Amino acid sequence: MTDAIAPFFEATVRTATPLAFAALGELVAERAGVINIGLEGTIIAGAFGGLVAAGAAGVGVGFLGAVVAGMFVAAIFAFFVVTLRADHIITGTAISMLGVGATGTLYRIFFGTTGAALETPTLAPLPIPLLHSIPWIGEALFGQPPITYLLYVIVPCLAWWLRRTGAGLALRAVGERPEAASAAGISPARVRWAALLFCGAMGGLGGGTLVLAQVGTFNEGISAGRGFIAIAIVVLGRWSAVGVSGAALLFGAASALQYFAQAMGWGIPYQFALALPYVLTLIALAGAGERAAAPAALGARG
């Protein structure tokens, strides 16, 4: 059992990384009062944008392409939700369907109807000296690709920014009482546009990480519901950066359980392990009835 623990922790962190990027972006959007149901479309757009850009100019440019693609999809969502004041849920659902459909179509146009052998350059792990040798958790936390270490910087910085800066206070004010924020000279539309573009960049980065630092390929529907899971992670994390990162690890552990169960020879049906993250999603969303921590204007038009 001891030999299986370290790989389980490593798989947990690896699986949680794309979810954490997307969920932290969603956190900022929801703190501004917007539910970005279109996050699924943002993630898969980032995955495809990263694939195309990496194939043309390498992994570094690939991540940039993923961010740009995610922001492009988020801008479409922001235009309808913020500028035209459309319904968040209906618009987000349409954006998710658009993202999945458009990337599938473009994939077939660029790479053919199969693309089964398609591979892309990936970001190799970069172990941190000494730290990656810590028993059990060293390889999981400090033997990852460099993109994972970016999360270690983003989480505390985002937590500090939301709580300790004027811009973070303005964002939270818009999510709580947009009318009062407007009276104080803060433009809710401008804040929400900025929040959604950040959400798009993070969601795109999550999709890019999935392709360029993990699987090394792309297939239609590769996002596999991660956008909806990321929304559930924000709820479970109680709308805080630290809570969201912890919840992402929980979902990552749920996904990694299938590999741990196989290593232990438990004989658990693999379908159960595959379904567990989605079961957790339902549980987290069902617990959203207590909305004390949620922004008061979350989901409101205007």
C-alpha cells in the first residue's frame, strides 16, 4: 500500500491542476456576480488553441494560444451577458455547446476525421531539487511540470488581491451590490468584463495544461465536463481562493482513485471510479442551498 500512496498523490495533483486553473477563474467571475456556465466551452477552446499554437511554434506559444482562445470565448459570453444583459445560464449553455461543437469541427478540418495518432509537444516535469525527494508528497508537489508551480503563486496572490486591494474590493462590491458600487463610481460592466476575461484566460490555461502538460494530444470532447466540475469546486470551496484550491485537490483525488484502486487490486468497478467526480459535483451543487458565502448578486442580470 505504501508504494501506491506516492503515485496516488502525484495523480491527484496532476488531475487537479487543470481544474484549479478553471475554478480560480470562475471564482473571480462569480465574485463579480456572473455565473460562467460557458466555462466548459472555454476549457475546450483553450485545449484546441494550445494544440494549434504549440504545433506551429512550440509549447510556450501553445500556452499563450490557449489563453487567447479562452479569452476569445469568454469575450463572446461577456458580450451577451454583460453588454446585452442576457440570461447567464442560457447563454453559458449555448457557449459551452458552441465551444464543443466548434472545436470538434475545426479539429476535423485541420487534422482529419480520425486524428488518432495526433501528438503535440508537451511540457516535461521539472523537479525542484531536494523538495521533490520528500517522502510521499515530494514528487506530487514538486516533481510536476512548471505550469503547476504557477498555481502555487496564483492561489496566495489571488487570495490577497481579493481581500487586501482596492480592485479586489471593487470586484466583490459589484458581486454583492452592483447598484451601490455604481453609486460609488465603480462601473459594474467594466468590472464584470475584466473578471470574465480573466476567467477565460484561466479556463483556457486549464485546457492548455490538459493538452500540453498531461495527455499530449487532443480529442473531441476532451474537456469531459471539467467546466461544470470547476463550477462545483467554487461552491465547495465557499468562494475563496484557498478553499477552491483545496476543493480542486479533493476532486483530483476522486479522479485519481481509479488508479489507486487498480494498484491495490481492490476490484472496484472502474465505472464507479470514473463516476465519482461527477457524483461529488452533484453533492457540491446540492449543498449550494446554503448560499451565505455566495455573492448576493450572483446570477443577476445587469
